[in-house]
Amino acid sequence: MRLRRARPNKAAGNTGHERWLVSYADFVTLLLAFFVTMYAVTRLDSEKLGIAQQSINRALNAPVFLGGFPVDSGLDKSPAGLSGDLVGATLVRTPKKSQMEEVSKTVQGELKDKIDSGELKLLHTGKGLVLRLPEFLFFDSGQAAVRPEARPLLDKLTGILKLIPNNIVIEGHTDNRPIHTPQFPSNWELSTARAAALVRFFIEEHQLDPARLGAAGYGEYHPVAANDDDKGRQANRRVELIIRPMEKSIKPQISAGK
């Protein structure tokens, strides 16, 4: 009897030879996912990236410091047209500069000669933009009446204050030498009277909104220099005009500080 040889199972053989297709398909899928991910990474939102860069630049170059640092004298020139007629416009916040930076640039531009000469000092502090006005430019010794020679400078300063919506606080300061006169029994009265005199000037001479203004007197108790010599005492005899940030504006009030 002749024995027949069993025929090989073709289906089983084909299955073994086609296993590579499964691995190849997995590889192609992974490769596709890789290139899709790489493409997504390269497609950053340019607008959001620009906003992030501006935010970082503002944080690194912010001009407001708690310690009270002088304003950089290298600021850009004031916008065209401000010197001739400041009234009738309002500073607004731009995408690249905060409102206080715009105010600082305007004050620096309009009072550049006085600031560069050292007669006035402009500083950024935690309580706002401070313009330091020395006694000798605005008041006679022991007096609270504004000197006539100071009026042109105050008129120019008023133009800036009319341009901005910020609240303004004016602080009076003296040296530590006591004063005893019928009008001013102590440095408290003198410092407060000087601050109030400037507030009254802005309201009566230039019709600034009284609700935006405040006055305070600190006597000899907030010196910026030692009272050991004439130079230090002269630095301490001053009035400070403080432009408050919009988000930190306070209700103005006339009072004597402690």
C-alpha cells in the first residue's frame, strides 16, 4: 500500500511569514506620532509669545522700587506737543508702559532742566512718584507763603498735574531746629502750613479738583539727611509732591502726620 504524504497547511505558513507586518505597522505609528509632536512644538502662538516677552521685560526693567531710587535721567523725551499745551489731554496706559511710567516720563521731560541741575529731585518710592521741592526755591525761612519767584515753576507743574488723573499728596518737612513764633509754635505747624499753601495754590490759582489733593505735615521727623550740618538741614527743609499710583490712590485729607 502506498502512503500519501500530507500536504503542508498553506494558511499556517502564510501567517508565520506575515508577522513582520505587525511590527512594521507599530513602528510607522510611533514614527507618525513623533513627527506630529515635533510639528506641534514648532507651532508656538506668536502673539502669546510676544505678550510673555513683554511681561518679562517689564518685570526686569520696572522702575518702581521700595527704597526710593532716583529716576533714570536717560528717559525718552516727552511726547511732542506737551510743552506747549499740557491741558486737554490725559495720559493713558499703553501696552508697553504702565501709567506711572508714562507719568514719570512726562514729569522728567517737562522739568528736565531743574532735575538735571539738582534743584529738584524725582524719585520712585513705594508710595508713588515723589517730586522733592527744596525750601529755598519756594519759601522764605520760617515762612509758609509761596515765594513769587516760584510761581512760574508751579504753573508749569500744574500743567502736568492737569494732564494726569492721579491723586496728589503734598507733604511738608523741616529740619530739627525748633521754631517758636506766634504763627508757627512748632515745626508741625510750619510743615503742615507749607503743604497746605501749595494745595491752596493749585486749587485757587489753577482750579485743580480739590478731591484729588491732600496735605500733611511731618515736622522734623522724616529727615532725608543728618541734621548735623547746614547741608543736611537744608536737604531736610523740603516739600514733597507725591503722585499716587492709580491702584493705590487714597482719599485726600489735610492732617498733621505723626
